[in-house]
Amino acid sequence: MRGTDYVLKRVGFAIVTVFVAVTINFVLFRLAPGSAVSNLSRVPHATQQLRHALEVQFGLDKSKWQQYLIYLKQLAHGNLGVSYENEQPVSTNLRIALINTLPMVTLGTVFSIIFGIFTGVIAAWRRGTKTEGATVSTALAFYSMPTQWLGLMLIILFAGILPTGGMTNEFLLNPPFWTHVKDLASHIFLPALTLGLVLYGEYTLIVRSAMLETLGEDYVLTARAKGLKPRTIVRTHALRNAMLPITTLIALSLGYIVAGAILVEIVFSWPGIGRAVYEAVLERDYPMLQGAFLVLTISVVFFNLVADLLYFKLDPRISE
Amino acid sequence: MSEASFFVESPEVGTSRTRALLRTLRHRRSAVIGTTILVAVILTAVLAPWIAPYDIHTQVGAPFEPPSWNHPLGLDDGGIDMVSLLMWGMRISLVVGFAATFVSMVIGGSIGLVSGYFGGKTDTILMRITDYFLVIPDVPLMIVVAAIWGPSLFHIIIVIGILLWTGTARVIRAQVLSVRERVYVKRARALGAGHFRIVMRHVLPQVAPLLIANTVLTIAVAVFDETALSFLGLSDPSRISLGKLIENAFERAAISAGAWWAIVPPGVLVALIILACSLVGGALEDALNPRLRVAHLSARTFRLRPLVGRSKEAL
């Protein structure tokens, strides 16, 4: 019973957050200097009638409230407007970009979660040793580096060995399947590694402190007193409990993954959603920027919701 | 002492407590290293106009001239001395870091204070708003606002400042909630003290150290965000910051020119600033948390870079 309550509450919160983001999106772009009309009517001899006709055409003669309602309605139908840049629907552009971004970000994130948990656990278990010192220093170093700079450093290191820009080799025309896969893999390696390393530093530190906290609990002491193997203690006693805060913190870091992806995609010319944001900023392509912000926000809110529900599954106490 | 500089703002805090804090800090290697780096960076930035060896607007050699005795870190794409550029760059980066943090501390601190002190409906509404802003990804929102508003140093400061306050608001609120119930606050109220006086004289001094720890951690995030916005070309093109130096080197093909000296040092400096702030802020927090004095509990919850102050709430 209470469980359903919790789930409903979290889903409700997610929906309201998306709604808040949509509203921010609407308000911010209404504050942008000029309007679609002021730009279009900058032709020589533009009359007041032309201005007015344009305003009616774009619905700018209506009240702000009506405009907002129209915006919501169009959004509900999946209409995000038309890009100023390539005159394609924003939703189409974003879909293509998102499909390109996903594999790269997923690869980097999975890498960082696996290695972050691994080294974080080791650092906590070998507390006070040189192993811990080395692990924590490495993690802190990666944690402090600006993402885009780390990417540039990797480019300097791997220049000539691995491709440093784009997603595929454009000179390969209709390559056989395996050549294509190999080509993609070689291109995805550096951007995914950059994102992975930055997140790795963060996750190692998180996992280490969460583990240290659980390793200090009484039940771990009991487990030790029982003579259980260290492996069993870490796996079934400490890590299981440490997973609760780790899940939440990883979910909260999603916003950062998004930011990191933007920077990484710029450095490596990866044609994903981050690069779309960059180009929209450069070209002042407001509809694209608006759409990209919305897509990024919705994905972060969505994964936060997933983490909340996961947390609920991991920790039965939450329903009480 | 250098560590003491973090506390001069809060003389009301009992001296014995401050002294205990300082002692804890001095015995922590990470805090000492962090403070040393921070002091060195701040000094260089402040003294840049006097100690920078060359003018940063005049060409002193060929573009991307490699390091030499006269120019230890070589020249950039415009033939300008890198050492001087880095000194001035640190200045702008720190100005953005400190000013944006100040803005977010004022917003976050007051929301946390008001929310925790008054409680009830005010608390519910303010914390709801905070929750929404917590989930919406900061950097994309910053990009949108900065893109609409146009590039300028002032805009960058405000944009970063108004989006970094959420974590602080939550941490401060939690602390105020407990301070509010203490006996001396109740006594002051019984003696007829107004809300303003109670908050300023009795509550604020109690949460000040926590606010300072949060400030140091937020500076790291603000400096990082500045490099990100600069990298997207959203900062003032005429103000050279460390982020701008990285962007310039990237845009103007320092890598294909083999000019590592134009691109490695600015990133190292940013990393050092972020590292130093994380170390000092973390040590301050540890020192403030009595629970962490117990040896086996002395784990510190590391903070996520874009989510300063959220981790404790999340746990």
C-alpha cells in the first residue's frame, strides 16, 4: 500500500519537474532580445502592416498566456519547432543527435561505474595503506581536471594512433559490416574514455566513503568475529548496504554526465546532442537550444526517477 | 595564519571552538596542502599586474614560439607570453569563482535560513522550489541563460551564481532546524527579541562555519563551470580567463601546431584550484562534524562536483 504511495509521489514529482522545466524554457526564450518578427521585418520598406501580419502569423499578437498554452499544446504533440540552421524539425535533429550520443555516454558511464566501484571498494578495504593513498590521489586528480582539457590531453597522447574527431571515417564508402564496427569502435574510444575517467574519479571517491561508513558498522564487526572470509564480508555485508547511497549519488550525478557529454562532444566533434547544443549556441539557433535543453532535462529527470524507484527496491525500509 | 583567513568573517563563533577547528585543520595534511595551493594561487592572481613579466596585449615573438629562457612557457597563437597570460587568467577565473560563489551563498544562505527558521508553509514552498532546481541539470540551464543574455563577465557571474545555491540552501536549512530549537534561542525569543535579531545574532553565527565550508566547495564548482561556459564561447571575449585560454588553444589549433605549452598549463592550474578547494572544503567539513572525530566513522562523504552539498541530504 505505502509502496504504491511512494512510487506515485516520485512519479508526480518527476512530472511536475518536467513541467517546471518547460515553463522555464518558455519564459527564458520570451526574455530573449528581439522576436522572430523583429528579425524578419528587418527588410527595407517594411511597413507596419507587414509587421502586424507577421505577428499574427507567428501568434505573437496573442496574450502571453495564450502563447504559453499554445506552446504546451504543440509540445504535447511533439512539435519542438523548426531549426533556424538547417530548417528541419527540431525533433528530427534531436532524435538523430540523441541516437549518436547514447552509445558514447553509456560506454563511458558503465566503464566508470564498474571501475569506480572496484577501486572504491579496494581503497576502503585497504584503508591506511599505500594502495589507498594511490587510489585516492588518482581519483582526486581525475575529479579535479576540467573535462574538455582531459579530452585535449588524450588527443595529444593518442594523436596518430586513434582517430580524434568525428564518429566514422568519412572516406569509407559503404564499408563491410565488420570494418564499419571497427571504425566506430576506434572513434568512440577516446570520447568515452574521457567521460569515463572524469566520472571514474568521482565514483571512486563516493564508493570509498560509502564503504568506509558501512565497514564501521556493528554487523561488519560481527561478521569479522564470526570468521567470515574478507571477500564475503565486503560483498554480502558491506557493499550491499553501501549500494544505497551509491545509487542515489550516481543518480544525482546524471546532471553532470550531461554537462560532461557536452564538453566531450565538442572536443571530439561527436555529432551528438552536446554538439547540437554547441552549434545552437554558436548560430543563436534558439529553437534547437530550447529543444536540446528540454530533452536533456527530461532525460535527467527520468533517470532520477529510475534511481528513486531502484532505491525503493533496494531499501524496503523506505515504505515505512 | 593562512588557515585563519577562513574564519575572520565570523568572530562571534566561540574562540575555543575556532581554535579546535584550526587545530584539526593543521593536523590534516590535505588541508595544509590545499591551503598552500590556494594561498599561492590567490597571491599570484592579486599581484598579476606587478609580477607578470610581459604585457598581455603586445606581441613579443612568433606565434606558438616554444619555451625559452625569456619565456619559460612559450608564446600563444598571438605571440603573447604564456606566463603573463596565465597570471591574468587566474585573476579572472578567481574573480568569477569568488563572485559567483558569493551570489550563490547569499541566495542559498538566506533561503536556508528563512526556510529552516520559519518552518511550516514557508519551508515547504521554499524546499519544493529547491528540489526542482536540484534536479534540473545546471550546466545546460547555464548555457541557455548565458546564450540568451549575451557574453559578458558580469552575466557569467550571475548565471553561475543563481544556479549553484540549491545544495547550500539544503545544508544550511538542516543546520538551522536544529539550532532553532536550542535553549538560548528560545530564551532570546522569550526576552522579546525580534526574528531579525535572533537570526542575525544567534542563528547565523552557529551556521557560519558550515556556510564557509560550503563556500570553499562551491568556489571549485564555479571555477569549473566558468571553464565550461568559456569553452562554449559564452564568456567575455576580451577577458582572458583560464577557461578562455583552454578554449583559445583548442579553437586556434594549438594541438596540431604541437604547442603543448599553450594548452597544458591552463588546465593544470584549473585542476589545482579545484583540487585545493575540494581538499580545504572537505577538511573544514570534517572538522565541523563531531561524529567524524570517532576514528571508525571518519569517512567523508565526497561531494559531486556539480552537486555541492547534496550528498549529505541524499544519504
